[in-house]
Amino acid sequence: MLTISEVLIALAVFLLIMQFFKLQRVRKQLPPGPIPLPVFGTLIQLNFQFNRDLLMKVAKIHGNIFTLWFGWAPVIVLNGYQAVKDGMTTYPEDVSGRLVSPFFRAMAKGKGIMLATGHTWKQQRRFALRTLRNLGLGKRGLEHRVQEEAHYLVAFFASMKGKPLDPSFPLVHSVSNVICAVVFGHRFSREDESFHELIRATEHLFKFGGSFIHHLYEIFPWLMCRLPGPHKKALSCYEVLSSFTRREIRMHTEHGIPDEPQDFIDFYLAHIEKSRDEPRSTYNEDNMVYSINDLFLGGSETTSTTLNWGLLYMVANPDVQEKVQRELDAVLSPSQLICYEDRKDLPYTNAVVHEVQRFSNIISVGMPRVCVRNTTLLGFPLKKGTIVLPNIASSLYDPEHWETPRQFNPGHFLDKDGNFVSQEAFLPFSVGHRVCLGEHLARTELFIFFASLLRAFTFRLPEGVTQINTEPILGGTLQPHPYRVCAIPR
């Protein structure tokens, strides 16, 4: 006679076997990939890891479109420039949904821009693009903000008088102040403690992204939300950002909406009033808060991290640094304000900035998309709701499009005569309907900040330091290991 526990074990084994065979039937209709197992999917075969290099290794076995399984859910991965580009642009509307995973739902509740989907995403993104243009995106008005922050940054480095410093905070402070001026209407001083707290919170969020605990939360949200751990700290850090934003909104509300809006909050408050009677309007304070959070997170961490890598690469490649400085000295006068248009007369500097973006490749894996309707992706029929993951990093390291993909080489963006050339596989801002809406601002910031620093200083390692670690720290963005550098006035 079987005991109750033996019956339950037998039943569980039977159900797992049935689920295994069901997975194999479904698997035949999807792109190839590792064999999925019940509960764990393909996580065991991946050693519970998930990063760009691992995805590129899987692609060598299964091809540039393959399927991974997270539990019961299939994820279609696109690898390499051609697969990413074709997959995201052939039917861009079909793959414009956003996977609002358990952790991101707990964090942003499906609101805002970056972590929203459907009608909410369309309205919020359209409004943000229009408002950023009204505030000077792509025009000299916003470029002036970047030049102003570049001036403050150069002044801070000069105040160190060549002594060793960690450049990470000055960089993120200056870059963040550009988006703060756009969104909040003012900048923050280097001594503002509430702004320091905001920066620390955003840094912690990005470090948590992509961690083992983060992946665990996405697989077992019903368990993790009841347990203490780093995920609770990450969620509290996002709340720090939300509270900061709500405080700024409250200050704007108390002063009233001006006749001529001066910043993003002014425009949004005015639009809430204007659209109050629209039945499908998503314009409300919550969506305003989460949209501003998205602009701040997307407009600060990624650009400052890229600049941080840029200074490290200059220290590691002094010949490249010297060549940039020679070009800057030959083209620009010492007191001349650096403009984004100057990149056309500075092809080598422009190539170096692009190569810093390509080689640092700071986004470990692109944000997942979701099919909003039944569609066909590179010849494979996919059902509505299927998750699609474009491995953006693989495009930037694609050996079919880059001569030395794993080496820092500004020549990737130069022709034989030294003229700058664009490269189609250069997709650091993603591609398709979900392309980064702050792309132009980020390009402007990277060029002006980088050129301003290299014109004013030569960057060297502190005395006695000989080792340079150029391996990244894995996280939501790939950060360089903390380092100190001497900014020697030129």
C-alpha cells in the first residue's frame, strides 16, 4: 500500500514528465535552442547565467536566431547585426511591446515610457519626444546646457591640480545635471546631499540589474517578494527616485503653471489639464513620475558610464589620447566653445568617441520586446505575447562587420584618408520602434564632454600605479572597476 507522500511524489514525477514532453512539442515550432526542462527551462544548461558573451556562444551552436526558456516561457534571441536589424525593423510594430517582468512591474507598475507597453507607452513616448523637441532637443538651446555642464566639469578637474581622483561621480553629476535642467528646470550643486542620495540610489539600481538575485526574482516573484534581500533595497532605491521627482512636481504645482512652460514638468502639468476630459488619456501624476524617472535613469547612467570608460581607454591608449589632442589643438582655438557641429571638422576625435561606445558596449543585453500580434520573425511564425530579445551587444562585436571587434580601434570609423565613416552595425541606442528617445542628446553630451576634457587635460595613472583593469563589472550597465586618474592641465 502506497503512502500519501509516495503517491504525491509519483504524481509530481508524472506531471514533470508530461510537462517535459509538452515542452518538446512546443519547442519544434520555434527557432532551435538548448533542450528545455520543466520548471527551470534552459537555465541549468546556462549555469544560471545570462549575459551577452554567453548568448554569443549559444548562437555559434544554434544560429543567430534561437530559443531559450525561462521556466515555461520561451525567449527568442536575436544575435549579430543582421538578425537584430532584420528582426527589429522588418515588422517593427509587431515587436514593439515591452516585457513588463515581475521585478520591473513591482518597480514601475507598467507606467512611464521605458517599462510600459501598449497605449500607455505610445502616449507617454510621443509626448516625451514632442516635449524634448520643444525644450531644444537637436537645437542650440539644449546644447548650451551641455556646454555649461562641460565648463563646470573642466573647472572641477582643474581644481584637483593633477592630484589623483575617481572620475565617476563628477561625470555622473555633470551628465545628470543636463537632464535635471531639462526636466526640473534647474541644476544641482556638487554639495547638494539630496542629489548625492539620488545618484547613489540610481547607481545601486543599475548594479542590481542583471544580478543573480534579480534573475531569481523574475523566476520566483511570489517567493522573493516575501523574502528580505538586495531586491528590497533596489525597490527602495527606486522609491528614492520617485520621491525626489514627486517633490519637484509639488514645488512646480505650488508655483503654478507658467504661461510659457520652461521644463518637462511644466509641459506635463499643462497637458494633464488639457487632456482631463479625454476618455483614454494616460496623462496623470503617476505616469509623469515614472516618465521622469525613465528620462533621468536613461539620460544619466549610460552616458556617464560611457565617458568613464572613455577616460580609462585614454589612459590605456596614450597614443590615441595624444592624437585626439593634436587634432583638437589644430582645429579649435583654446577659448572656443565646443559644439556638436565641430565633430565634422574633428573626424579622429569623433571616431574615438564612437569607438568608446562600441568597445565599452555598456548594455549587457538589450531590453526584451514582446510580440503585440501574431507575426513572422526571420521566417519563424511567432504568437502574440512571445518574448523577443535582441542581443544589441552582439551587433557591436559582430566579426562580420568589425575588423577587430575585441580590440579598441578608432580605425573602425575611419576610411583610408582619415575621414569619419558611419557603420551600419553601430547600434548602441537599439533599433526599431523602441530606439532610445534621448539618442541625439546622448551623442551631443558624449562628444562635447569628451572633447572638452581632452582639450583641457592629459589623463594619466597616479604615480606608482601600472595596472589597468579594462574588464567590466556585470550589472544593469557594464561598469569599469573603480579607478583613479590624474588630470594634468595642458
